[in-house]
Amino acid sequence: MLLGREGATAAETLARLGIDAAPPASAAVAQGELWQPVPEADGYALAAQTDAYGLYVRPDNGGIAVLDRRSGYRWTSSPTREELAKEKVKGLLLSNLQSAFVLTYVRSKGADQTIRESVNSLSPGVRTTIVKDGDGIQASYSFPDKKLGVTIRYSLTEAGLKVSVPAAGIVEDGDYAAFSLDLLPYFGAAAASDDGYLFVPDGPGGLIRFNAPRAGISKGYLHEVYGAELTNSANWTRDAGMREDIAYPVFGLKKGDQAFVAVLAKGEGAAQIAAMPPGIKSSLYNVYSSQMYREEYLYRMSRLAAPTKAVQKQRLDFDREVEYRFLSGEKADYSGMAESYRDFLIAAGSLGEPLQPAEHVPLYLKIMGGNYEKAFGRVRYVAATTFAQAGEMMRSLRSKGVAASKVAFYGWQNMGDYDMEKRFPIESALGGESAAKAFIGEMKAAGTDVSFYEDFLWVDGHSSASGKSGAVRAIDGTAFIDEGWFMAKPSFTAASAAAAVDRLKKLGVSGILYSGLGDTTFNDYEPPAFCPGDIRAGCTPACCRTPARSSARRAYSAATPIR
């Protein structure tokens, strides 16, 4: 059992920090009478309406349309008949264009379980059931030959449309398992002749313009929100990083003087954002979210055997939700999308207080205290900047006109980051605790906040902590260890951070600048709560329950104040 300060258990430590470790409650699949309206000539029937919007649904296949009453523009889940008539794709690709979803599945028994196949709302034998669900519509699709099913709920909001997929609505009763679900993949799809662009959350935001001359040779955009799942170690190592991760779960589309921005409000940590130019799956530009229910990874039967591909046995079982927010006129552009997303975050309580006007923009200064080195068979700490020297630096900067500043101090721990479980006492070569307290006090008197940098996520091999009990379990069920370092479980991290906060707040430290927390994506596949065996290997019903989800899939990374 993990113990924190003064023998507190992990649960007690989390409670003291105000962290709710309980998983959120899942939405239920609605039960009710069948919705059997008389559709209009275009096949759609009015399902719900507000002063601003009208939701229309096709009773035959669950396709949707949203009428923006303010502008008269109509958004649809599939291209128009005229656009479909121009398409050159056939078969499954053509039916995908007309479906509100594409469900990709794999086999759970028998032959190669990594082979992926797809179905949609137009697949042969599909059974579509639509019921009224409060202020919205719930469409359930069953594929009897595969014993698979999916349920999607649509409802109107003040800003547009909310699309939900309850975890309980994914049905797997046979030899097949859901792999991913492309949700409204062709909603608002645009032709190359249209005026506009796709918006993807690449860096500060990337635009894929419809008239771009090289768009036709692109392979499209497909990336996981918040980055690749870390414990899938076949694709990622602790020091790797080929591209900037998606930091916010948003995508959008502008077409003429109309646009939408879509926010992944639930389940975003297990989703991909995809944007496709013409020539890949159709002749249209489209952007959408692909909800991931399982991941593929490399499975090794033994240390001597070559790794083979495998798919997770247990589903990532939680609700998914995407909110489409519609814009028109002058608001229908990149700036309008950003403003709408900001409004969403404010309404959700995800943003703090607005920054107040500052007479002087502060200088953010990182100061390296030092770190350890190995030489001649021993380990020693090498000081780069003592606390006294840091004070001299800051006084010099103020004398040269730096009126406002903030400091992040690195390498303050005993022996640096040699043993992250023995970070105290503060390194004596820097002046120790007394010098640290004097430096922090002087900075506070001058109006400068001092944060201490720390990594509570990775624990090195010199630590007395055990990777067997304290490490996150990787996707293949093993302790996630990389070059002697192991990634700590969230409860382990919380206990370590709480203990450090208790010590540092006595020195007057303004906050902790975290490394990794807030910008690292990982799950904890801890048995027996989760069976890590791949679908081919199989497992017993008693073994497979619910995956332990880490709370580390976040889009924020900042110094946390100490109070």
C-alpha cells in the first residue's frame, strides 16, 4: 500500500488534495417508444427545435441535418444528392459518405485479430432503431451477423449540436470487437471549389485551405488528442517526440460565410482528429473525430520471440461527446472559432480568472542550480548557480531595468535528480535550506514569485521505490520502465507531490513547476482491474473488468501554486 505523509494512505492523500479518484458515472442508453414520423420529400423529419436551430433526422438510416434558423443555412451529415452524383468512389467508400458514422471492428477470436473491417448505417442487414430521448433523438444500430451495436444521441444546445456516444451503447456480443468509431465523418464536407478551409489543432491551429495547390498530394491529418498513448512503448520512448502534440481537443470547418467549431467534451483522451483532402476517401474535404476503443500494440510471447501485432482485449469504456458550435457571417472564421471555444471553456468552468492588465510584462527566468555527475566510480553534485548567486543575478537584472519577473529554480534537490525519492534536504552545495529561504524571501519582498521545478511522474532506478508496485502498467501488462526509469502511478505521484508541497510551502515557495504532468498521455492497465492480454491470447471473464484510467490526459501545463 502506498503511504504518503505521516503514514496516510493513497486514498487519504488524494482526499486531502481534493482529488476525486472515482471514475465518472456513465450515461445510460435511453428506453422509449419508437420514433416513427412521416419524413419530408428529402427523407428528413423534424426531431427537435429551438429558437436558433432545428434538428432533422432521416428515420431510415439516422442521417442528420441541422438548420441554422438565424442564417437559413443547413448542415448535413452527408453530401447532397448532387454532390454524391459527382463521386467516383464505389462500394464501402460511397456508403460511408452517406452514413453518420463508420464503425471499424476486429475479430476477438479465431484468425488474425488485427485485420480491420468497417460497417456503417447503410450496411446490409443493419437494424436502425430511433427513439425520442428528452430534448433529442437516440439512434441505435445493430449488426446481427457481427453481434455488434452502437448508439448515438443527438440534441440541440444554445450554440448548436451535441453528439454523444454512451459507453453502454457499444455492444459486443459475439466474435467481433469495436476498434474505432468515426463520428459524423462527412458533416459539412466541402468541395475543392468552395471558399474556405479545415481547421485542425496543430500547434496554435492549422488551416487546410480548399484551394491549396498541393492539397491533392497530402496524406491527410490524423493525430491523437494530447499525443500518443505513452504506455504503448512500441511507438514511444521517454525521450522521443517526433511532432508537437495536440494540446486542445478542437477541430472545425469554414465554408463560405458559414463555419463550425467542434469540441470533444468527453472521452477526448481516447480520440483522434482527422482531416482529409480530396483523393483519399472521396472528392471532398472533411474533418471529424475518430473515437478509439482499442489500441494496436506489439505483443511478445517470450523474450526470444519476435514481437507480433496485437489488439487490446478490454475496451476503453467511457462516454464520448462532441459539441458542434455553429458560426455565420463575420464570426465564420478562425478567430470566431477561437472565440467560440473560449466561450465553451468559460461556460464549463475550465478557465481561471482573466489576467489583469500589467504595467510591466514579467520576465520568466529559469535558473539551473545544478545536477549530479558520475566520475571515477562515484556520484557527486555539481553546483551551477547557488541561491546566493541567483540573488545577485536578480538584483543585477533589477538594476538594469527589469521591473517584473518570475523565477523557476531547477536542480534544487539533494544530489539533483539522482534519486527522486530523496529530494530533501535541499542540496547543501547551493547553500541548503537556509539559503533557499533567504533567496525566496528576498524575491518575495521584491515582488518576484519563485517556483521550484520538479518531476513527480518519472522515478529513477536509484530510488528505493519499487517499480513492481509503483509503476504504471503498460499496454502489454508489464511495468512501464524505460532505461531504468519507471512512470509512477497517479496515486504514487500525488503522494510524492503532497509530501514535497508540505516541505516547500514552509520555505515560502510560490508554486511547483511540474515536468510531464499535464502534457503526458498515459493509461494504467493495472491487473486484476484490467486484463492486458491481447485478443488473440484471450483471458478469463474474472480477469477482464474495467481499465484503470489515469487522470493525466490533460491539455494544460503550468506552475501549480502552493497554498
